[in-house]
Amino acid sequence: MTRSTRILLTAFAIAALAIGVLVYQSTQERGQPPQAEPIEAGQVVRENSRRLNSAPGSEVTFVEFLDFECEGCRAVCPEIEKLRSTYGDRVTFVIRYFPLAAHYNAERAARAVEAAAQQDQLEAMYRKMYDTQVQWGEKQTPADDVFR
């Protein structure tokens, strides 16, 4: 190794060490940690959200964003029902439609559930969608007849 190469490598090592020391020092706590700016949360429960129940005086609201064609949503539904039966008198449970574009019938299903909700049949249709999902889900053809 030539002398100029050794000098260059030594200078590079010193520069890397100096940068490392500066970075280390800049990340050390100096008194109080900086206060994070408060993040303004979006409105989760909106006027068009559907309530599965209302717990009078409750300060807690459980909001489920769901896609009726989603197999994961169907799988977690029984657990949410257990939560409702346990905490339904203390927690308000709300659903929000969140149909994914990849699910061909998801928006159609949400529209059908909303139509039932407008006829005071939300809960029955909500359950029916998950109970019958294997018949119409993951198909690339409209399931409007099934929903009607």
C-alpha cells in the first residue's frame, strides 16, 4: 500500500469517526425532550356511520371499518359480537363501510346493507352478508340478485 493511499484511508477514517461522533452527540437527550405537535384526529364516527348499538353516557366508541367481501372481516365478526355482548352496555359499536376496490362485490354488498339499514334492518343484513359470503364473495360477477 502506498503512502498516499494510507494517508487517504486515514483521513477517511478520521472523517467517518468525526461524523459518527457528531451524530451521536446530536441524538443525546438535552434536558426535556421536544414536545410532539398534537395530531388532529379525523372524525371517525360520522353522520352516515351506522350504529349497531348505543350505550347511553358512553365515552368509548368501537368503530369497525368493514368490507363485507373480506374474509378477514368475516373471520373477526364472531369476536366483535362477543365484545358487543360483553361491553354493549358500556361501549357504542359503530360500523363504517370500507369496500376494497379488489373485491368486486364489496361496494354492492355495502349498498345492500345500507338499503336494509334505511329500512331498520341493519343488523339482520349485516349478519346475513357474513353468513352468505362464501356464496357470493371472491367472484368476478355481480351478486345483485343475491343481495336483493
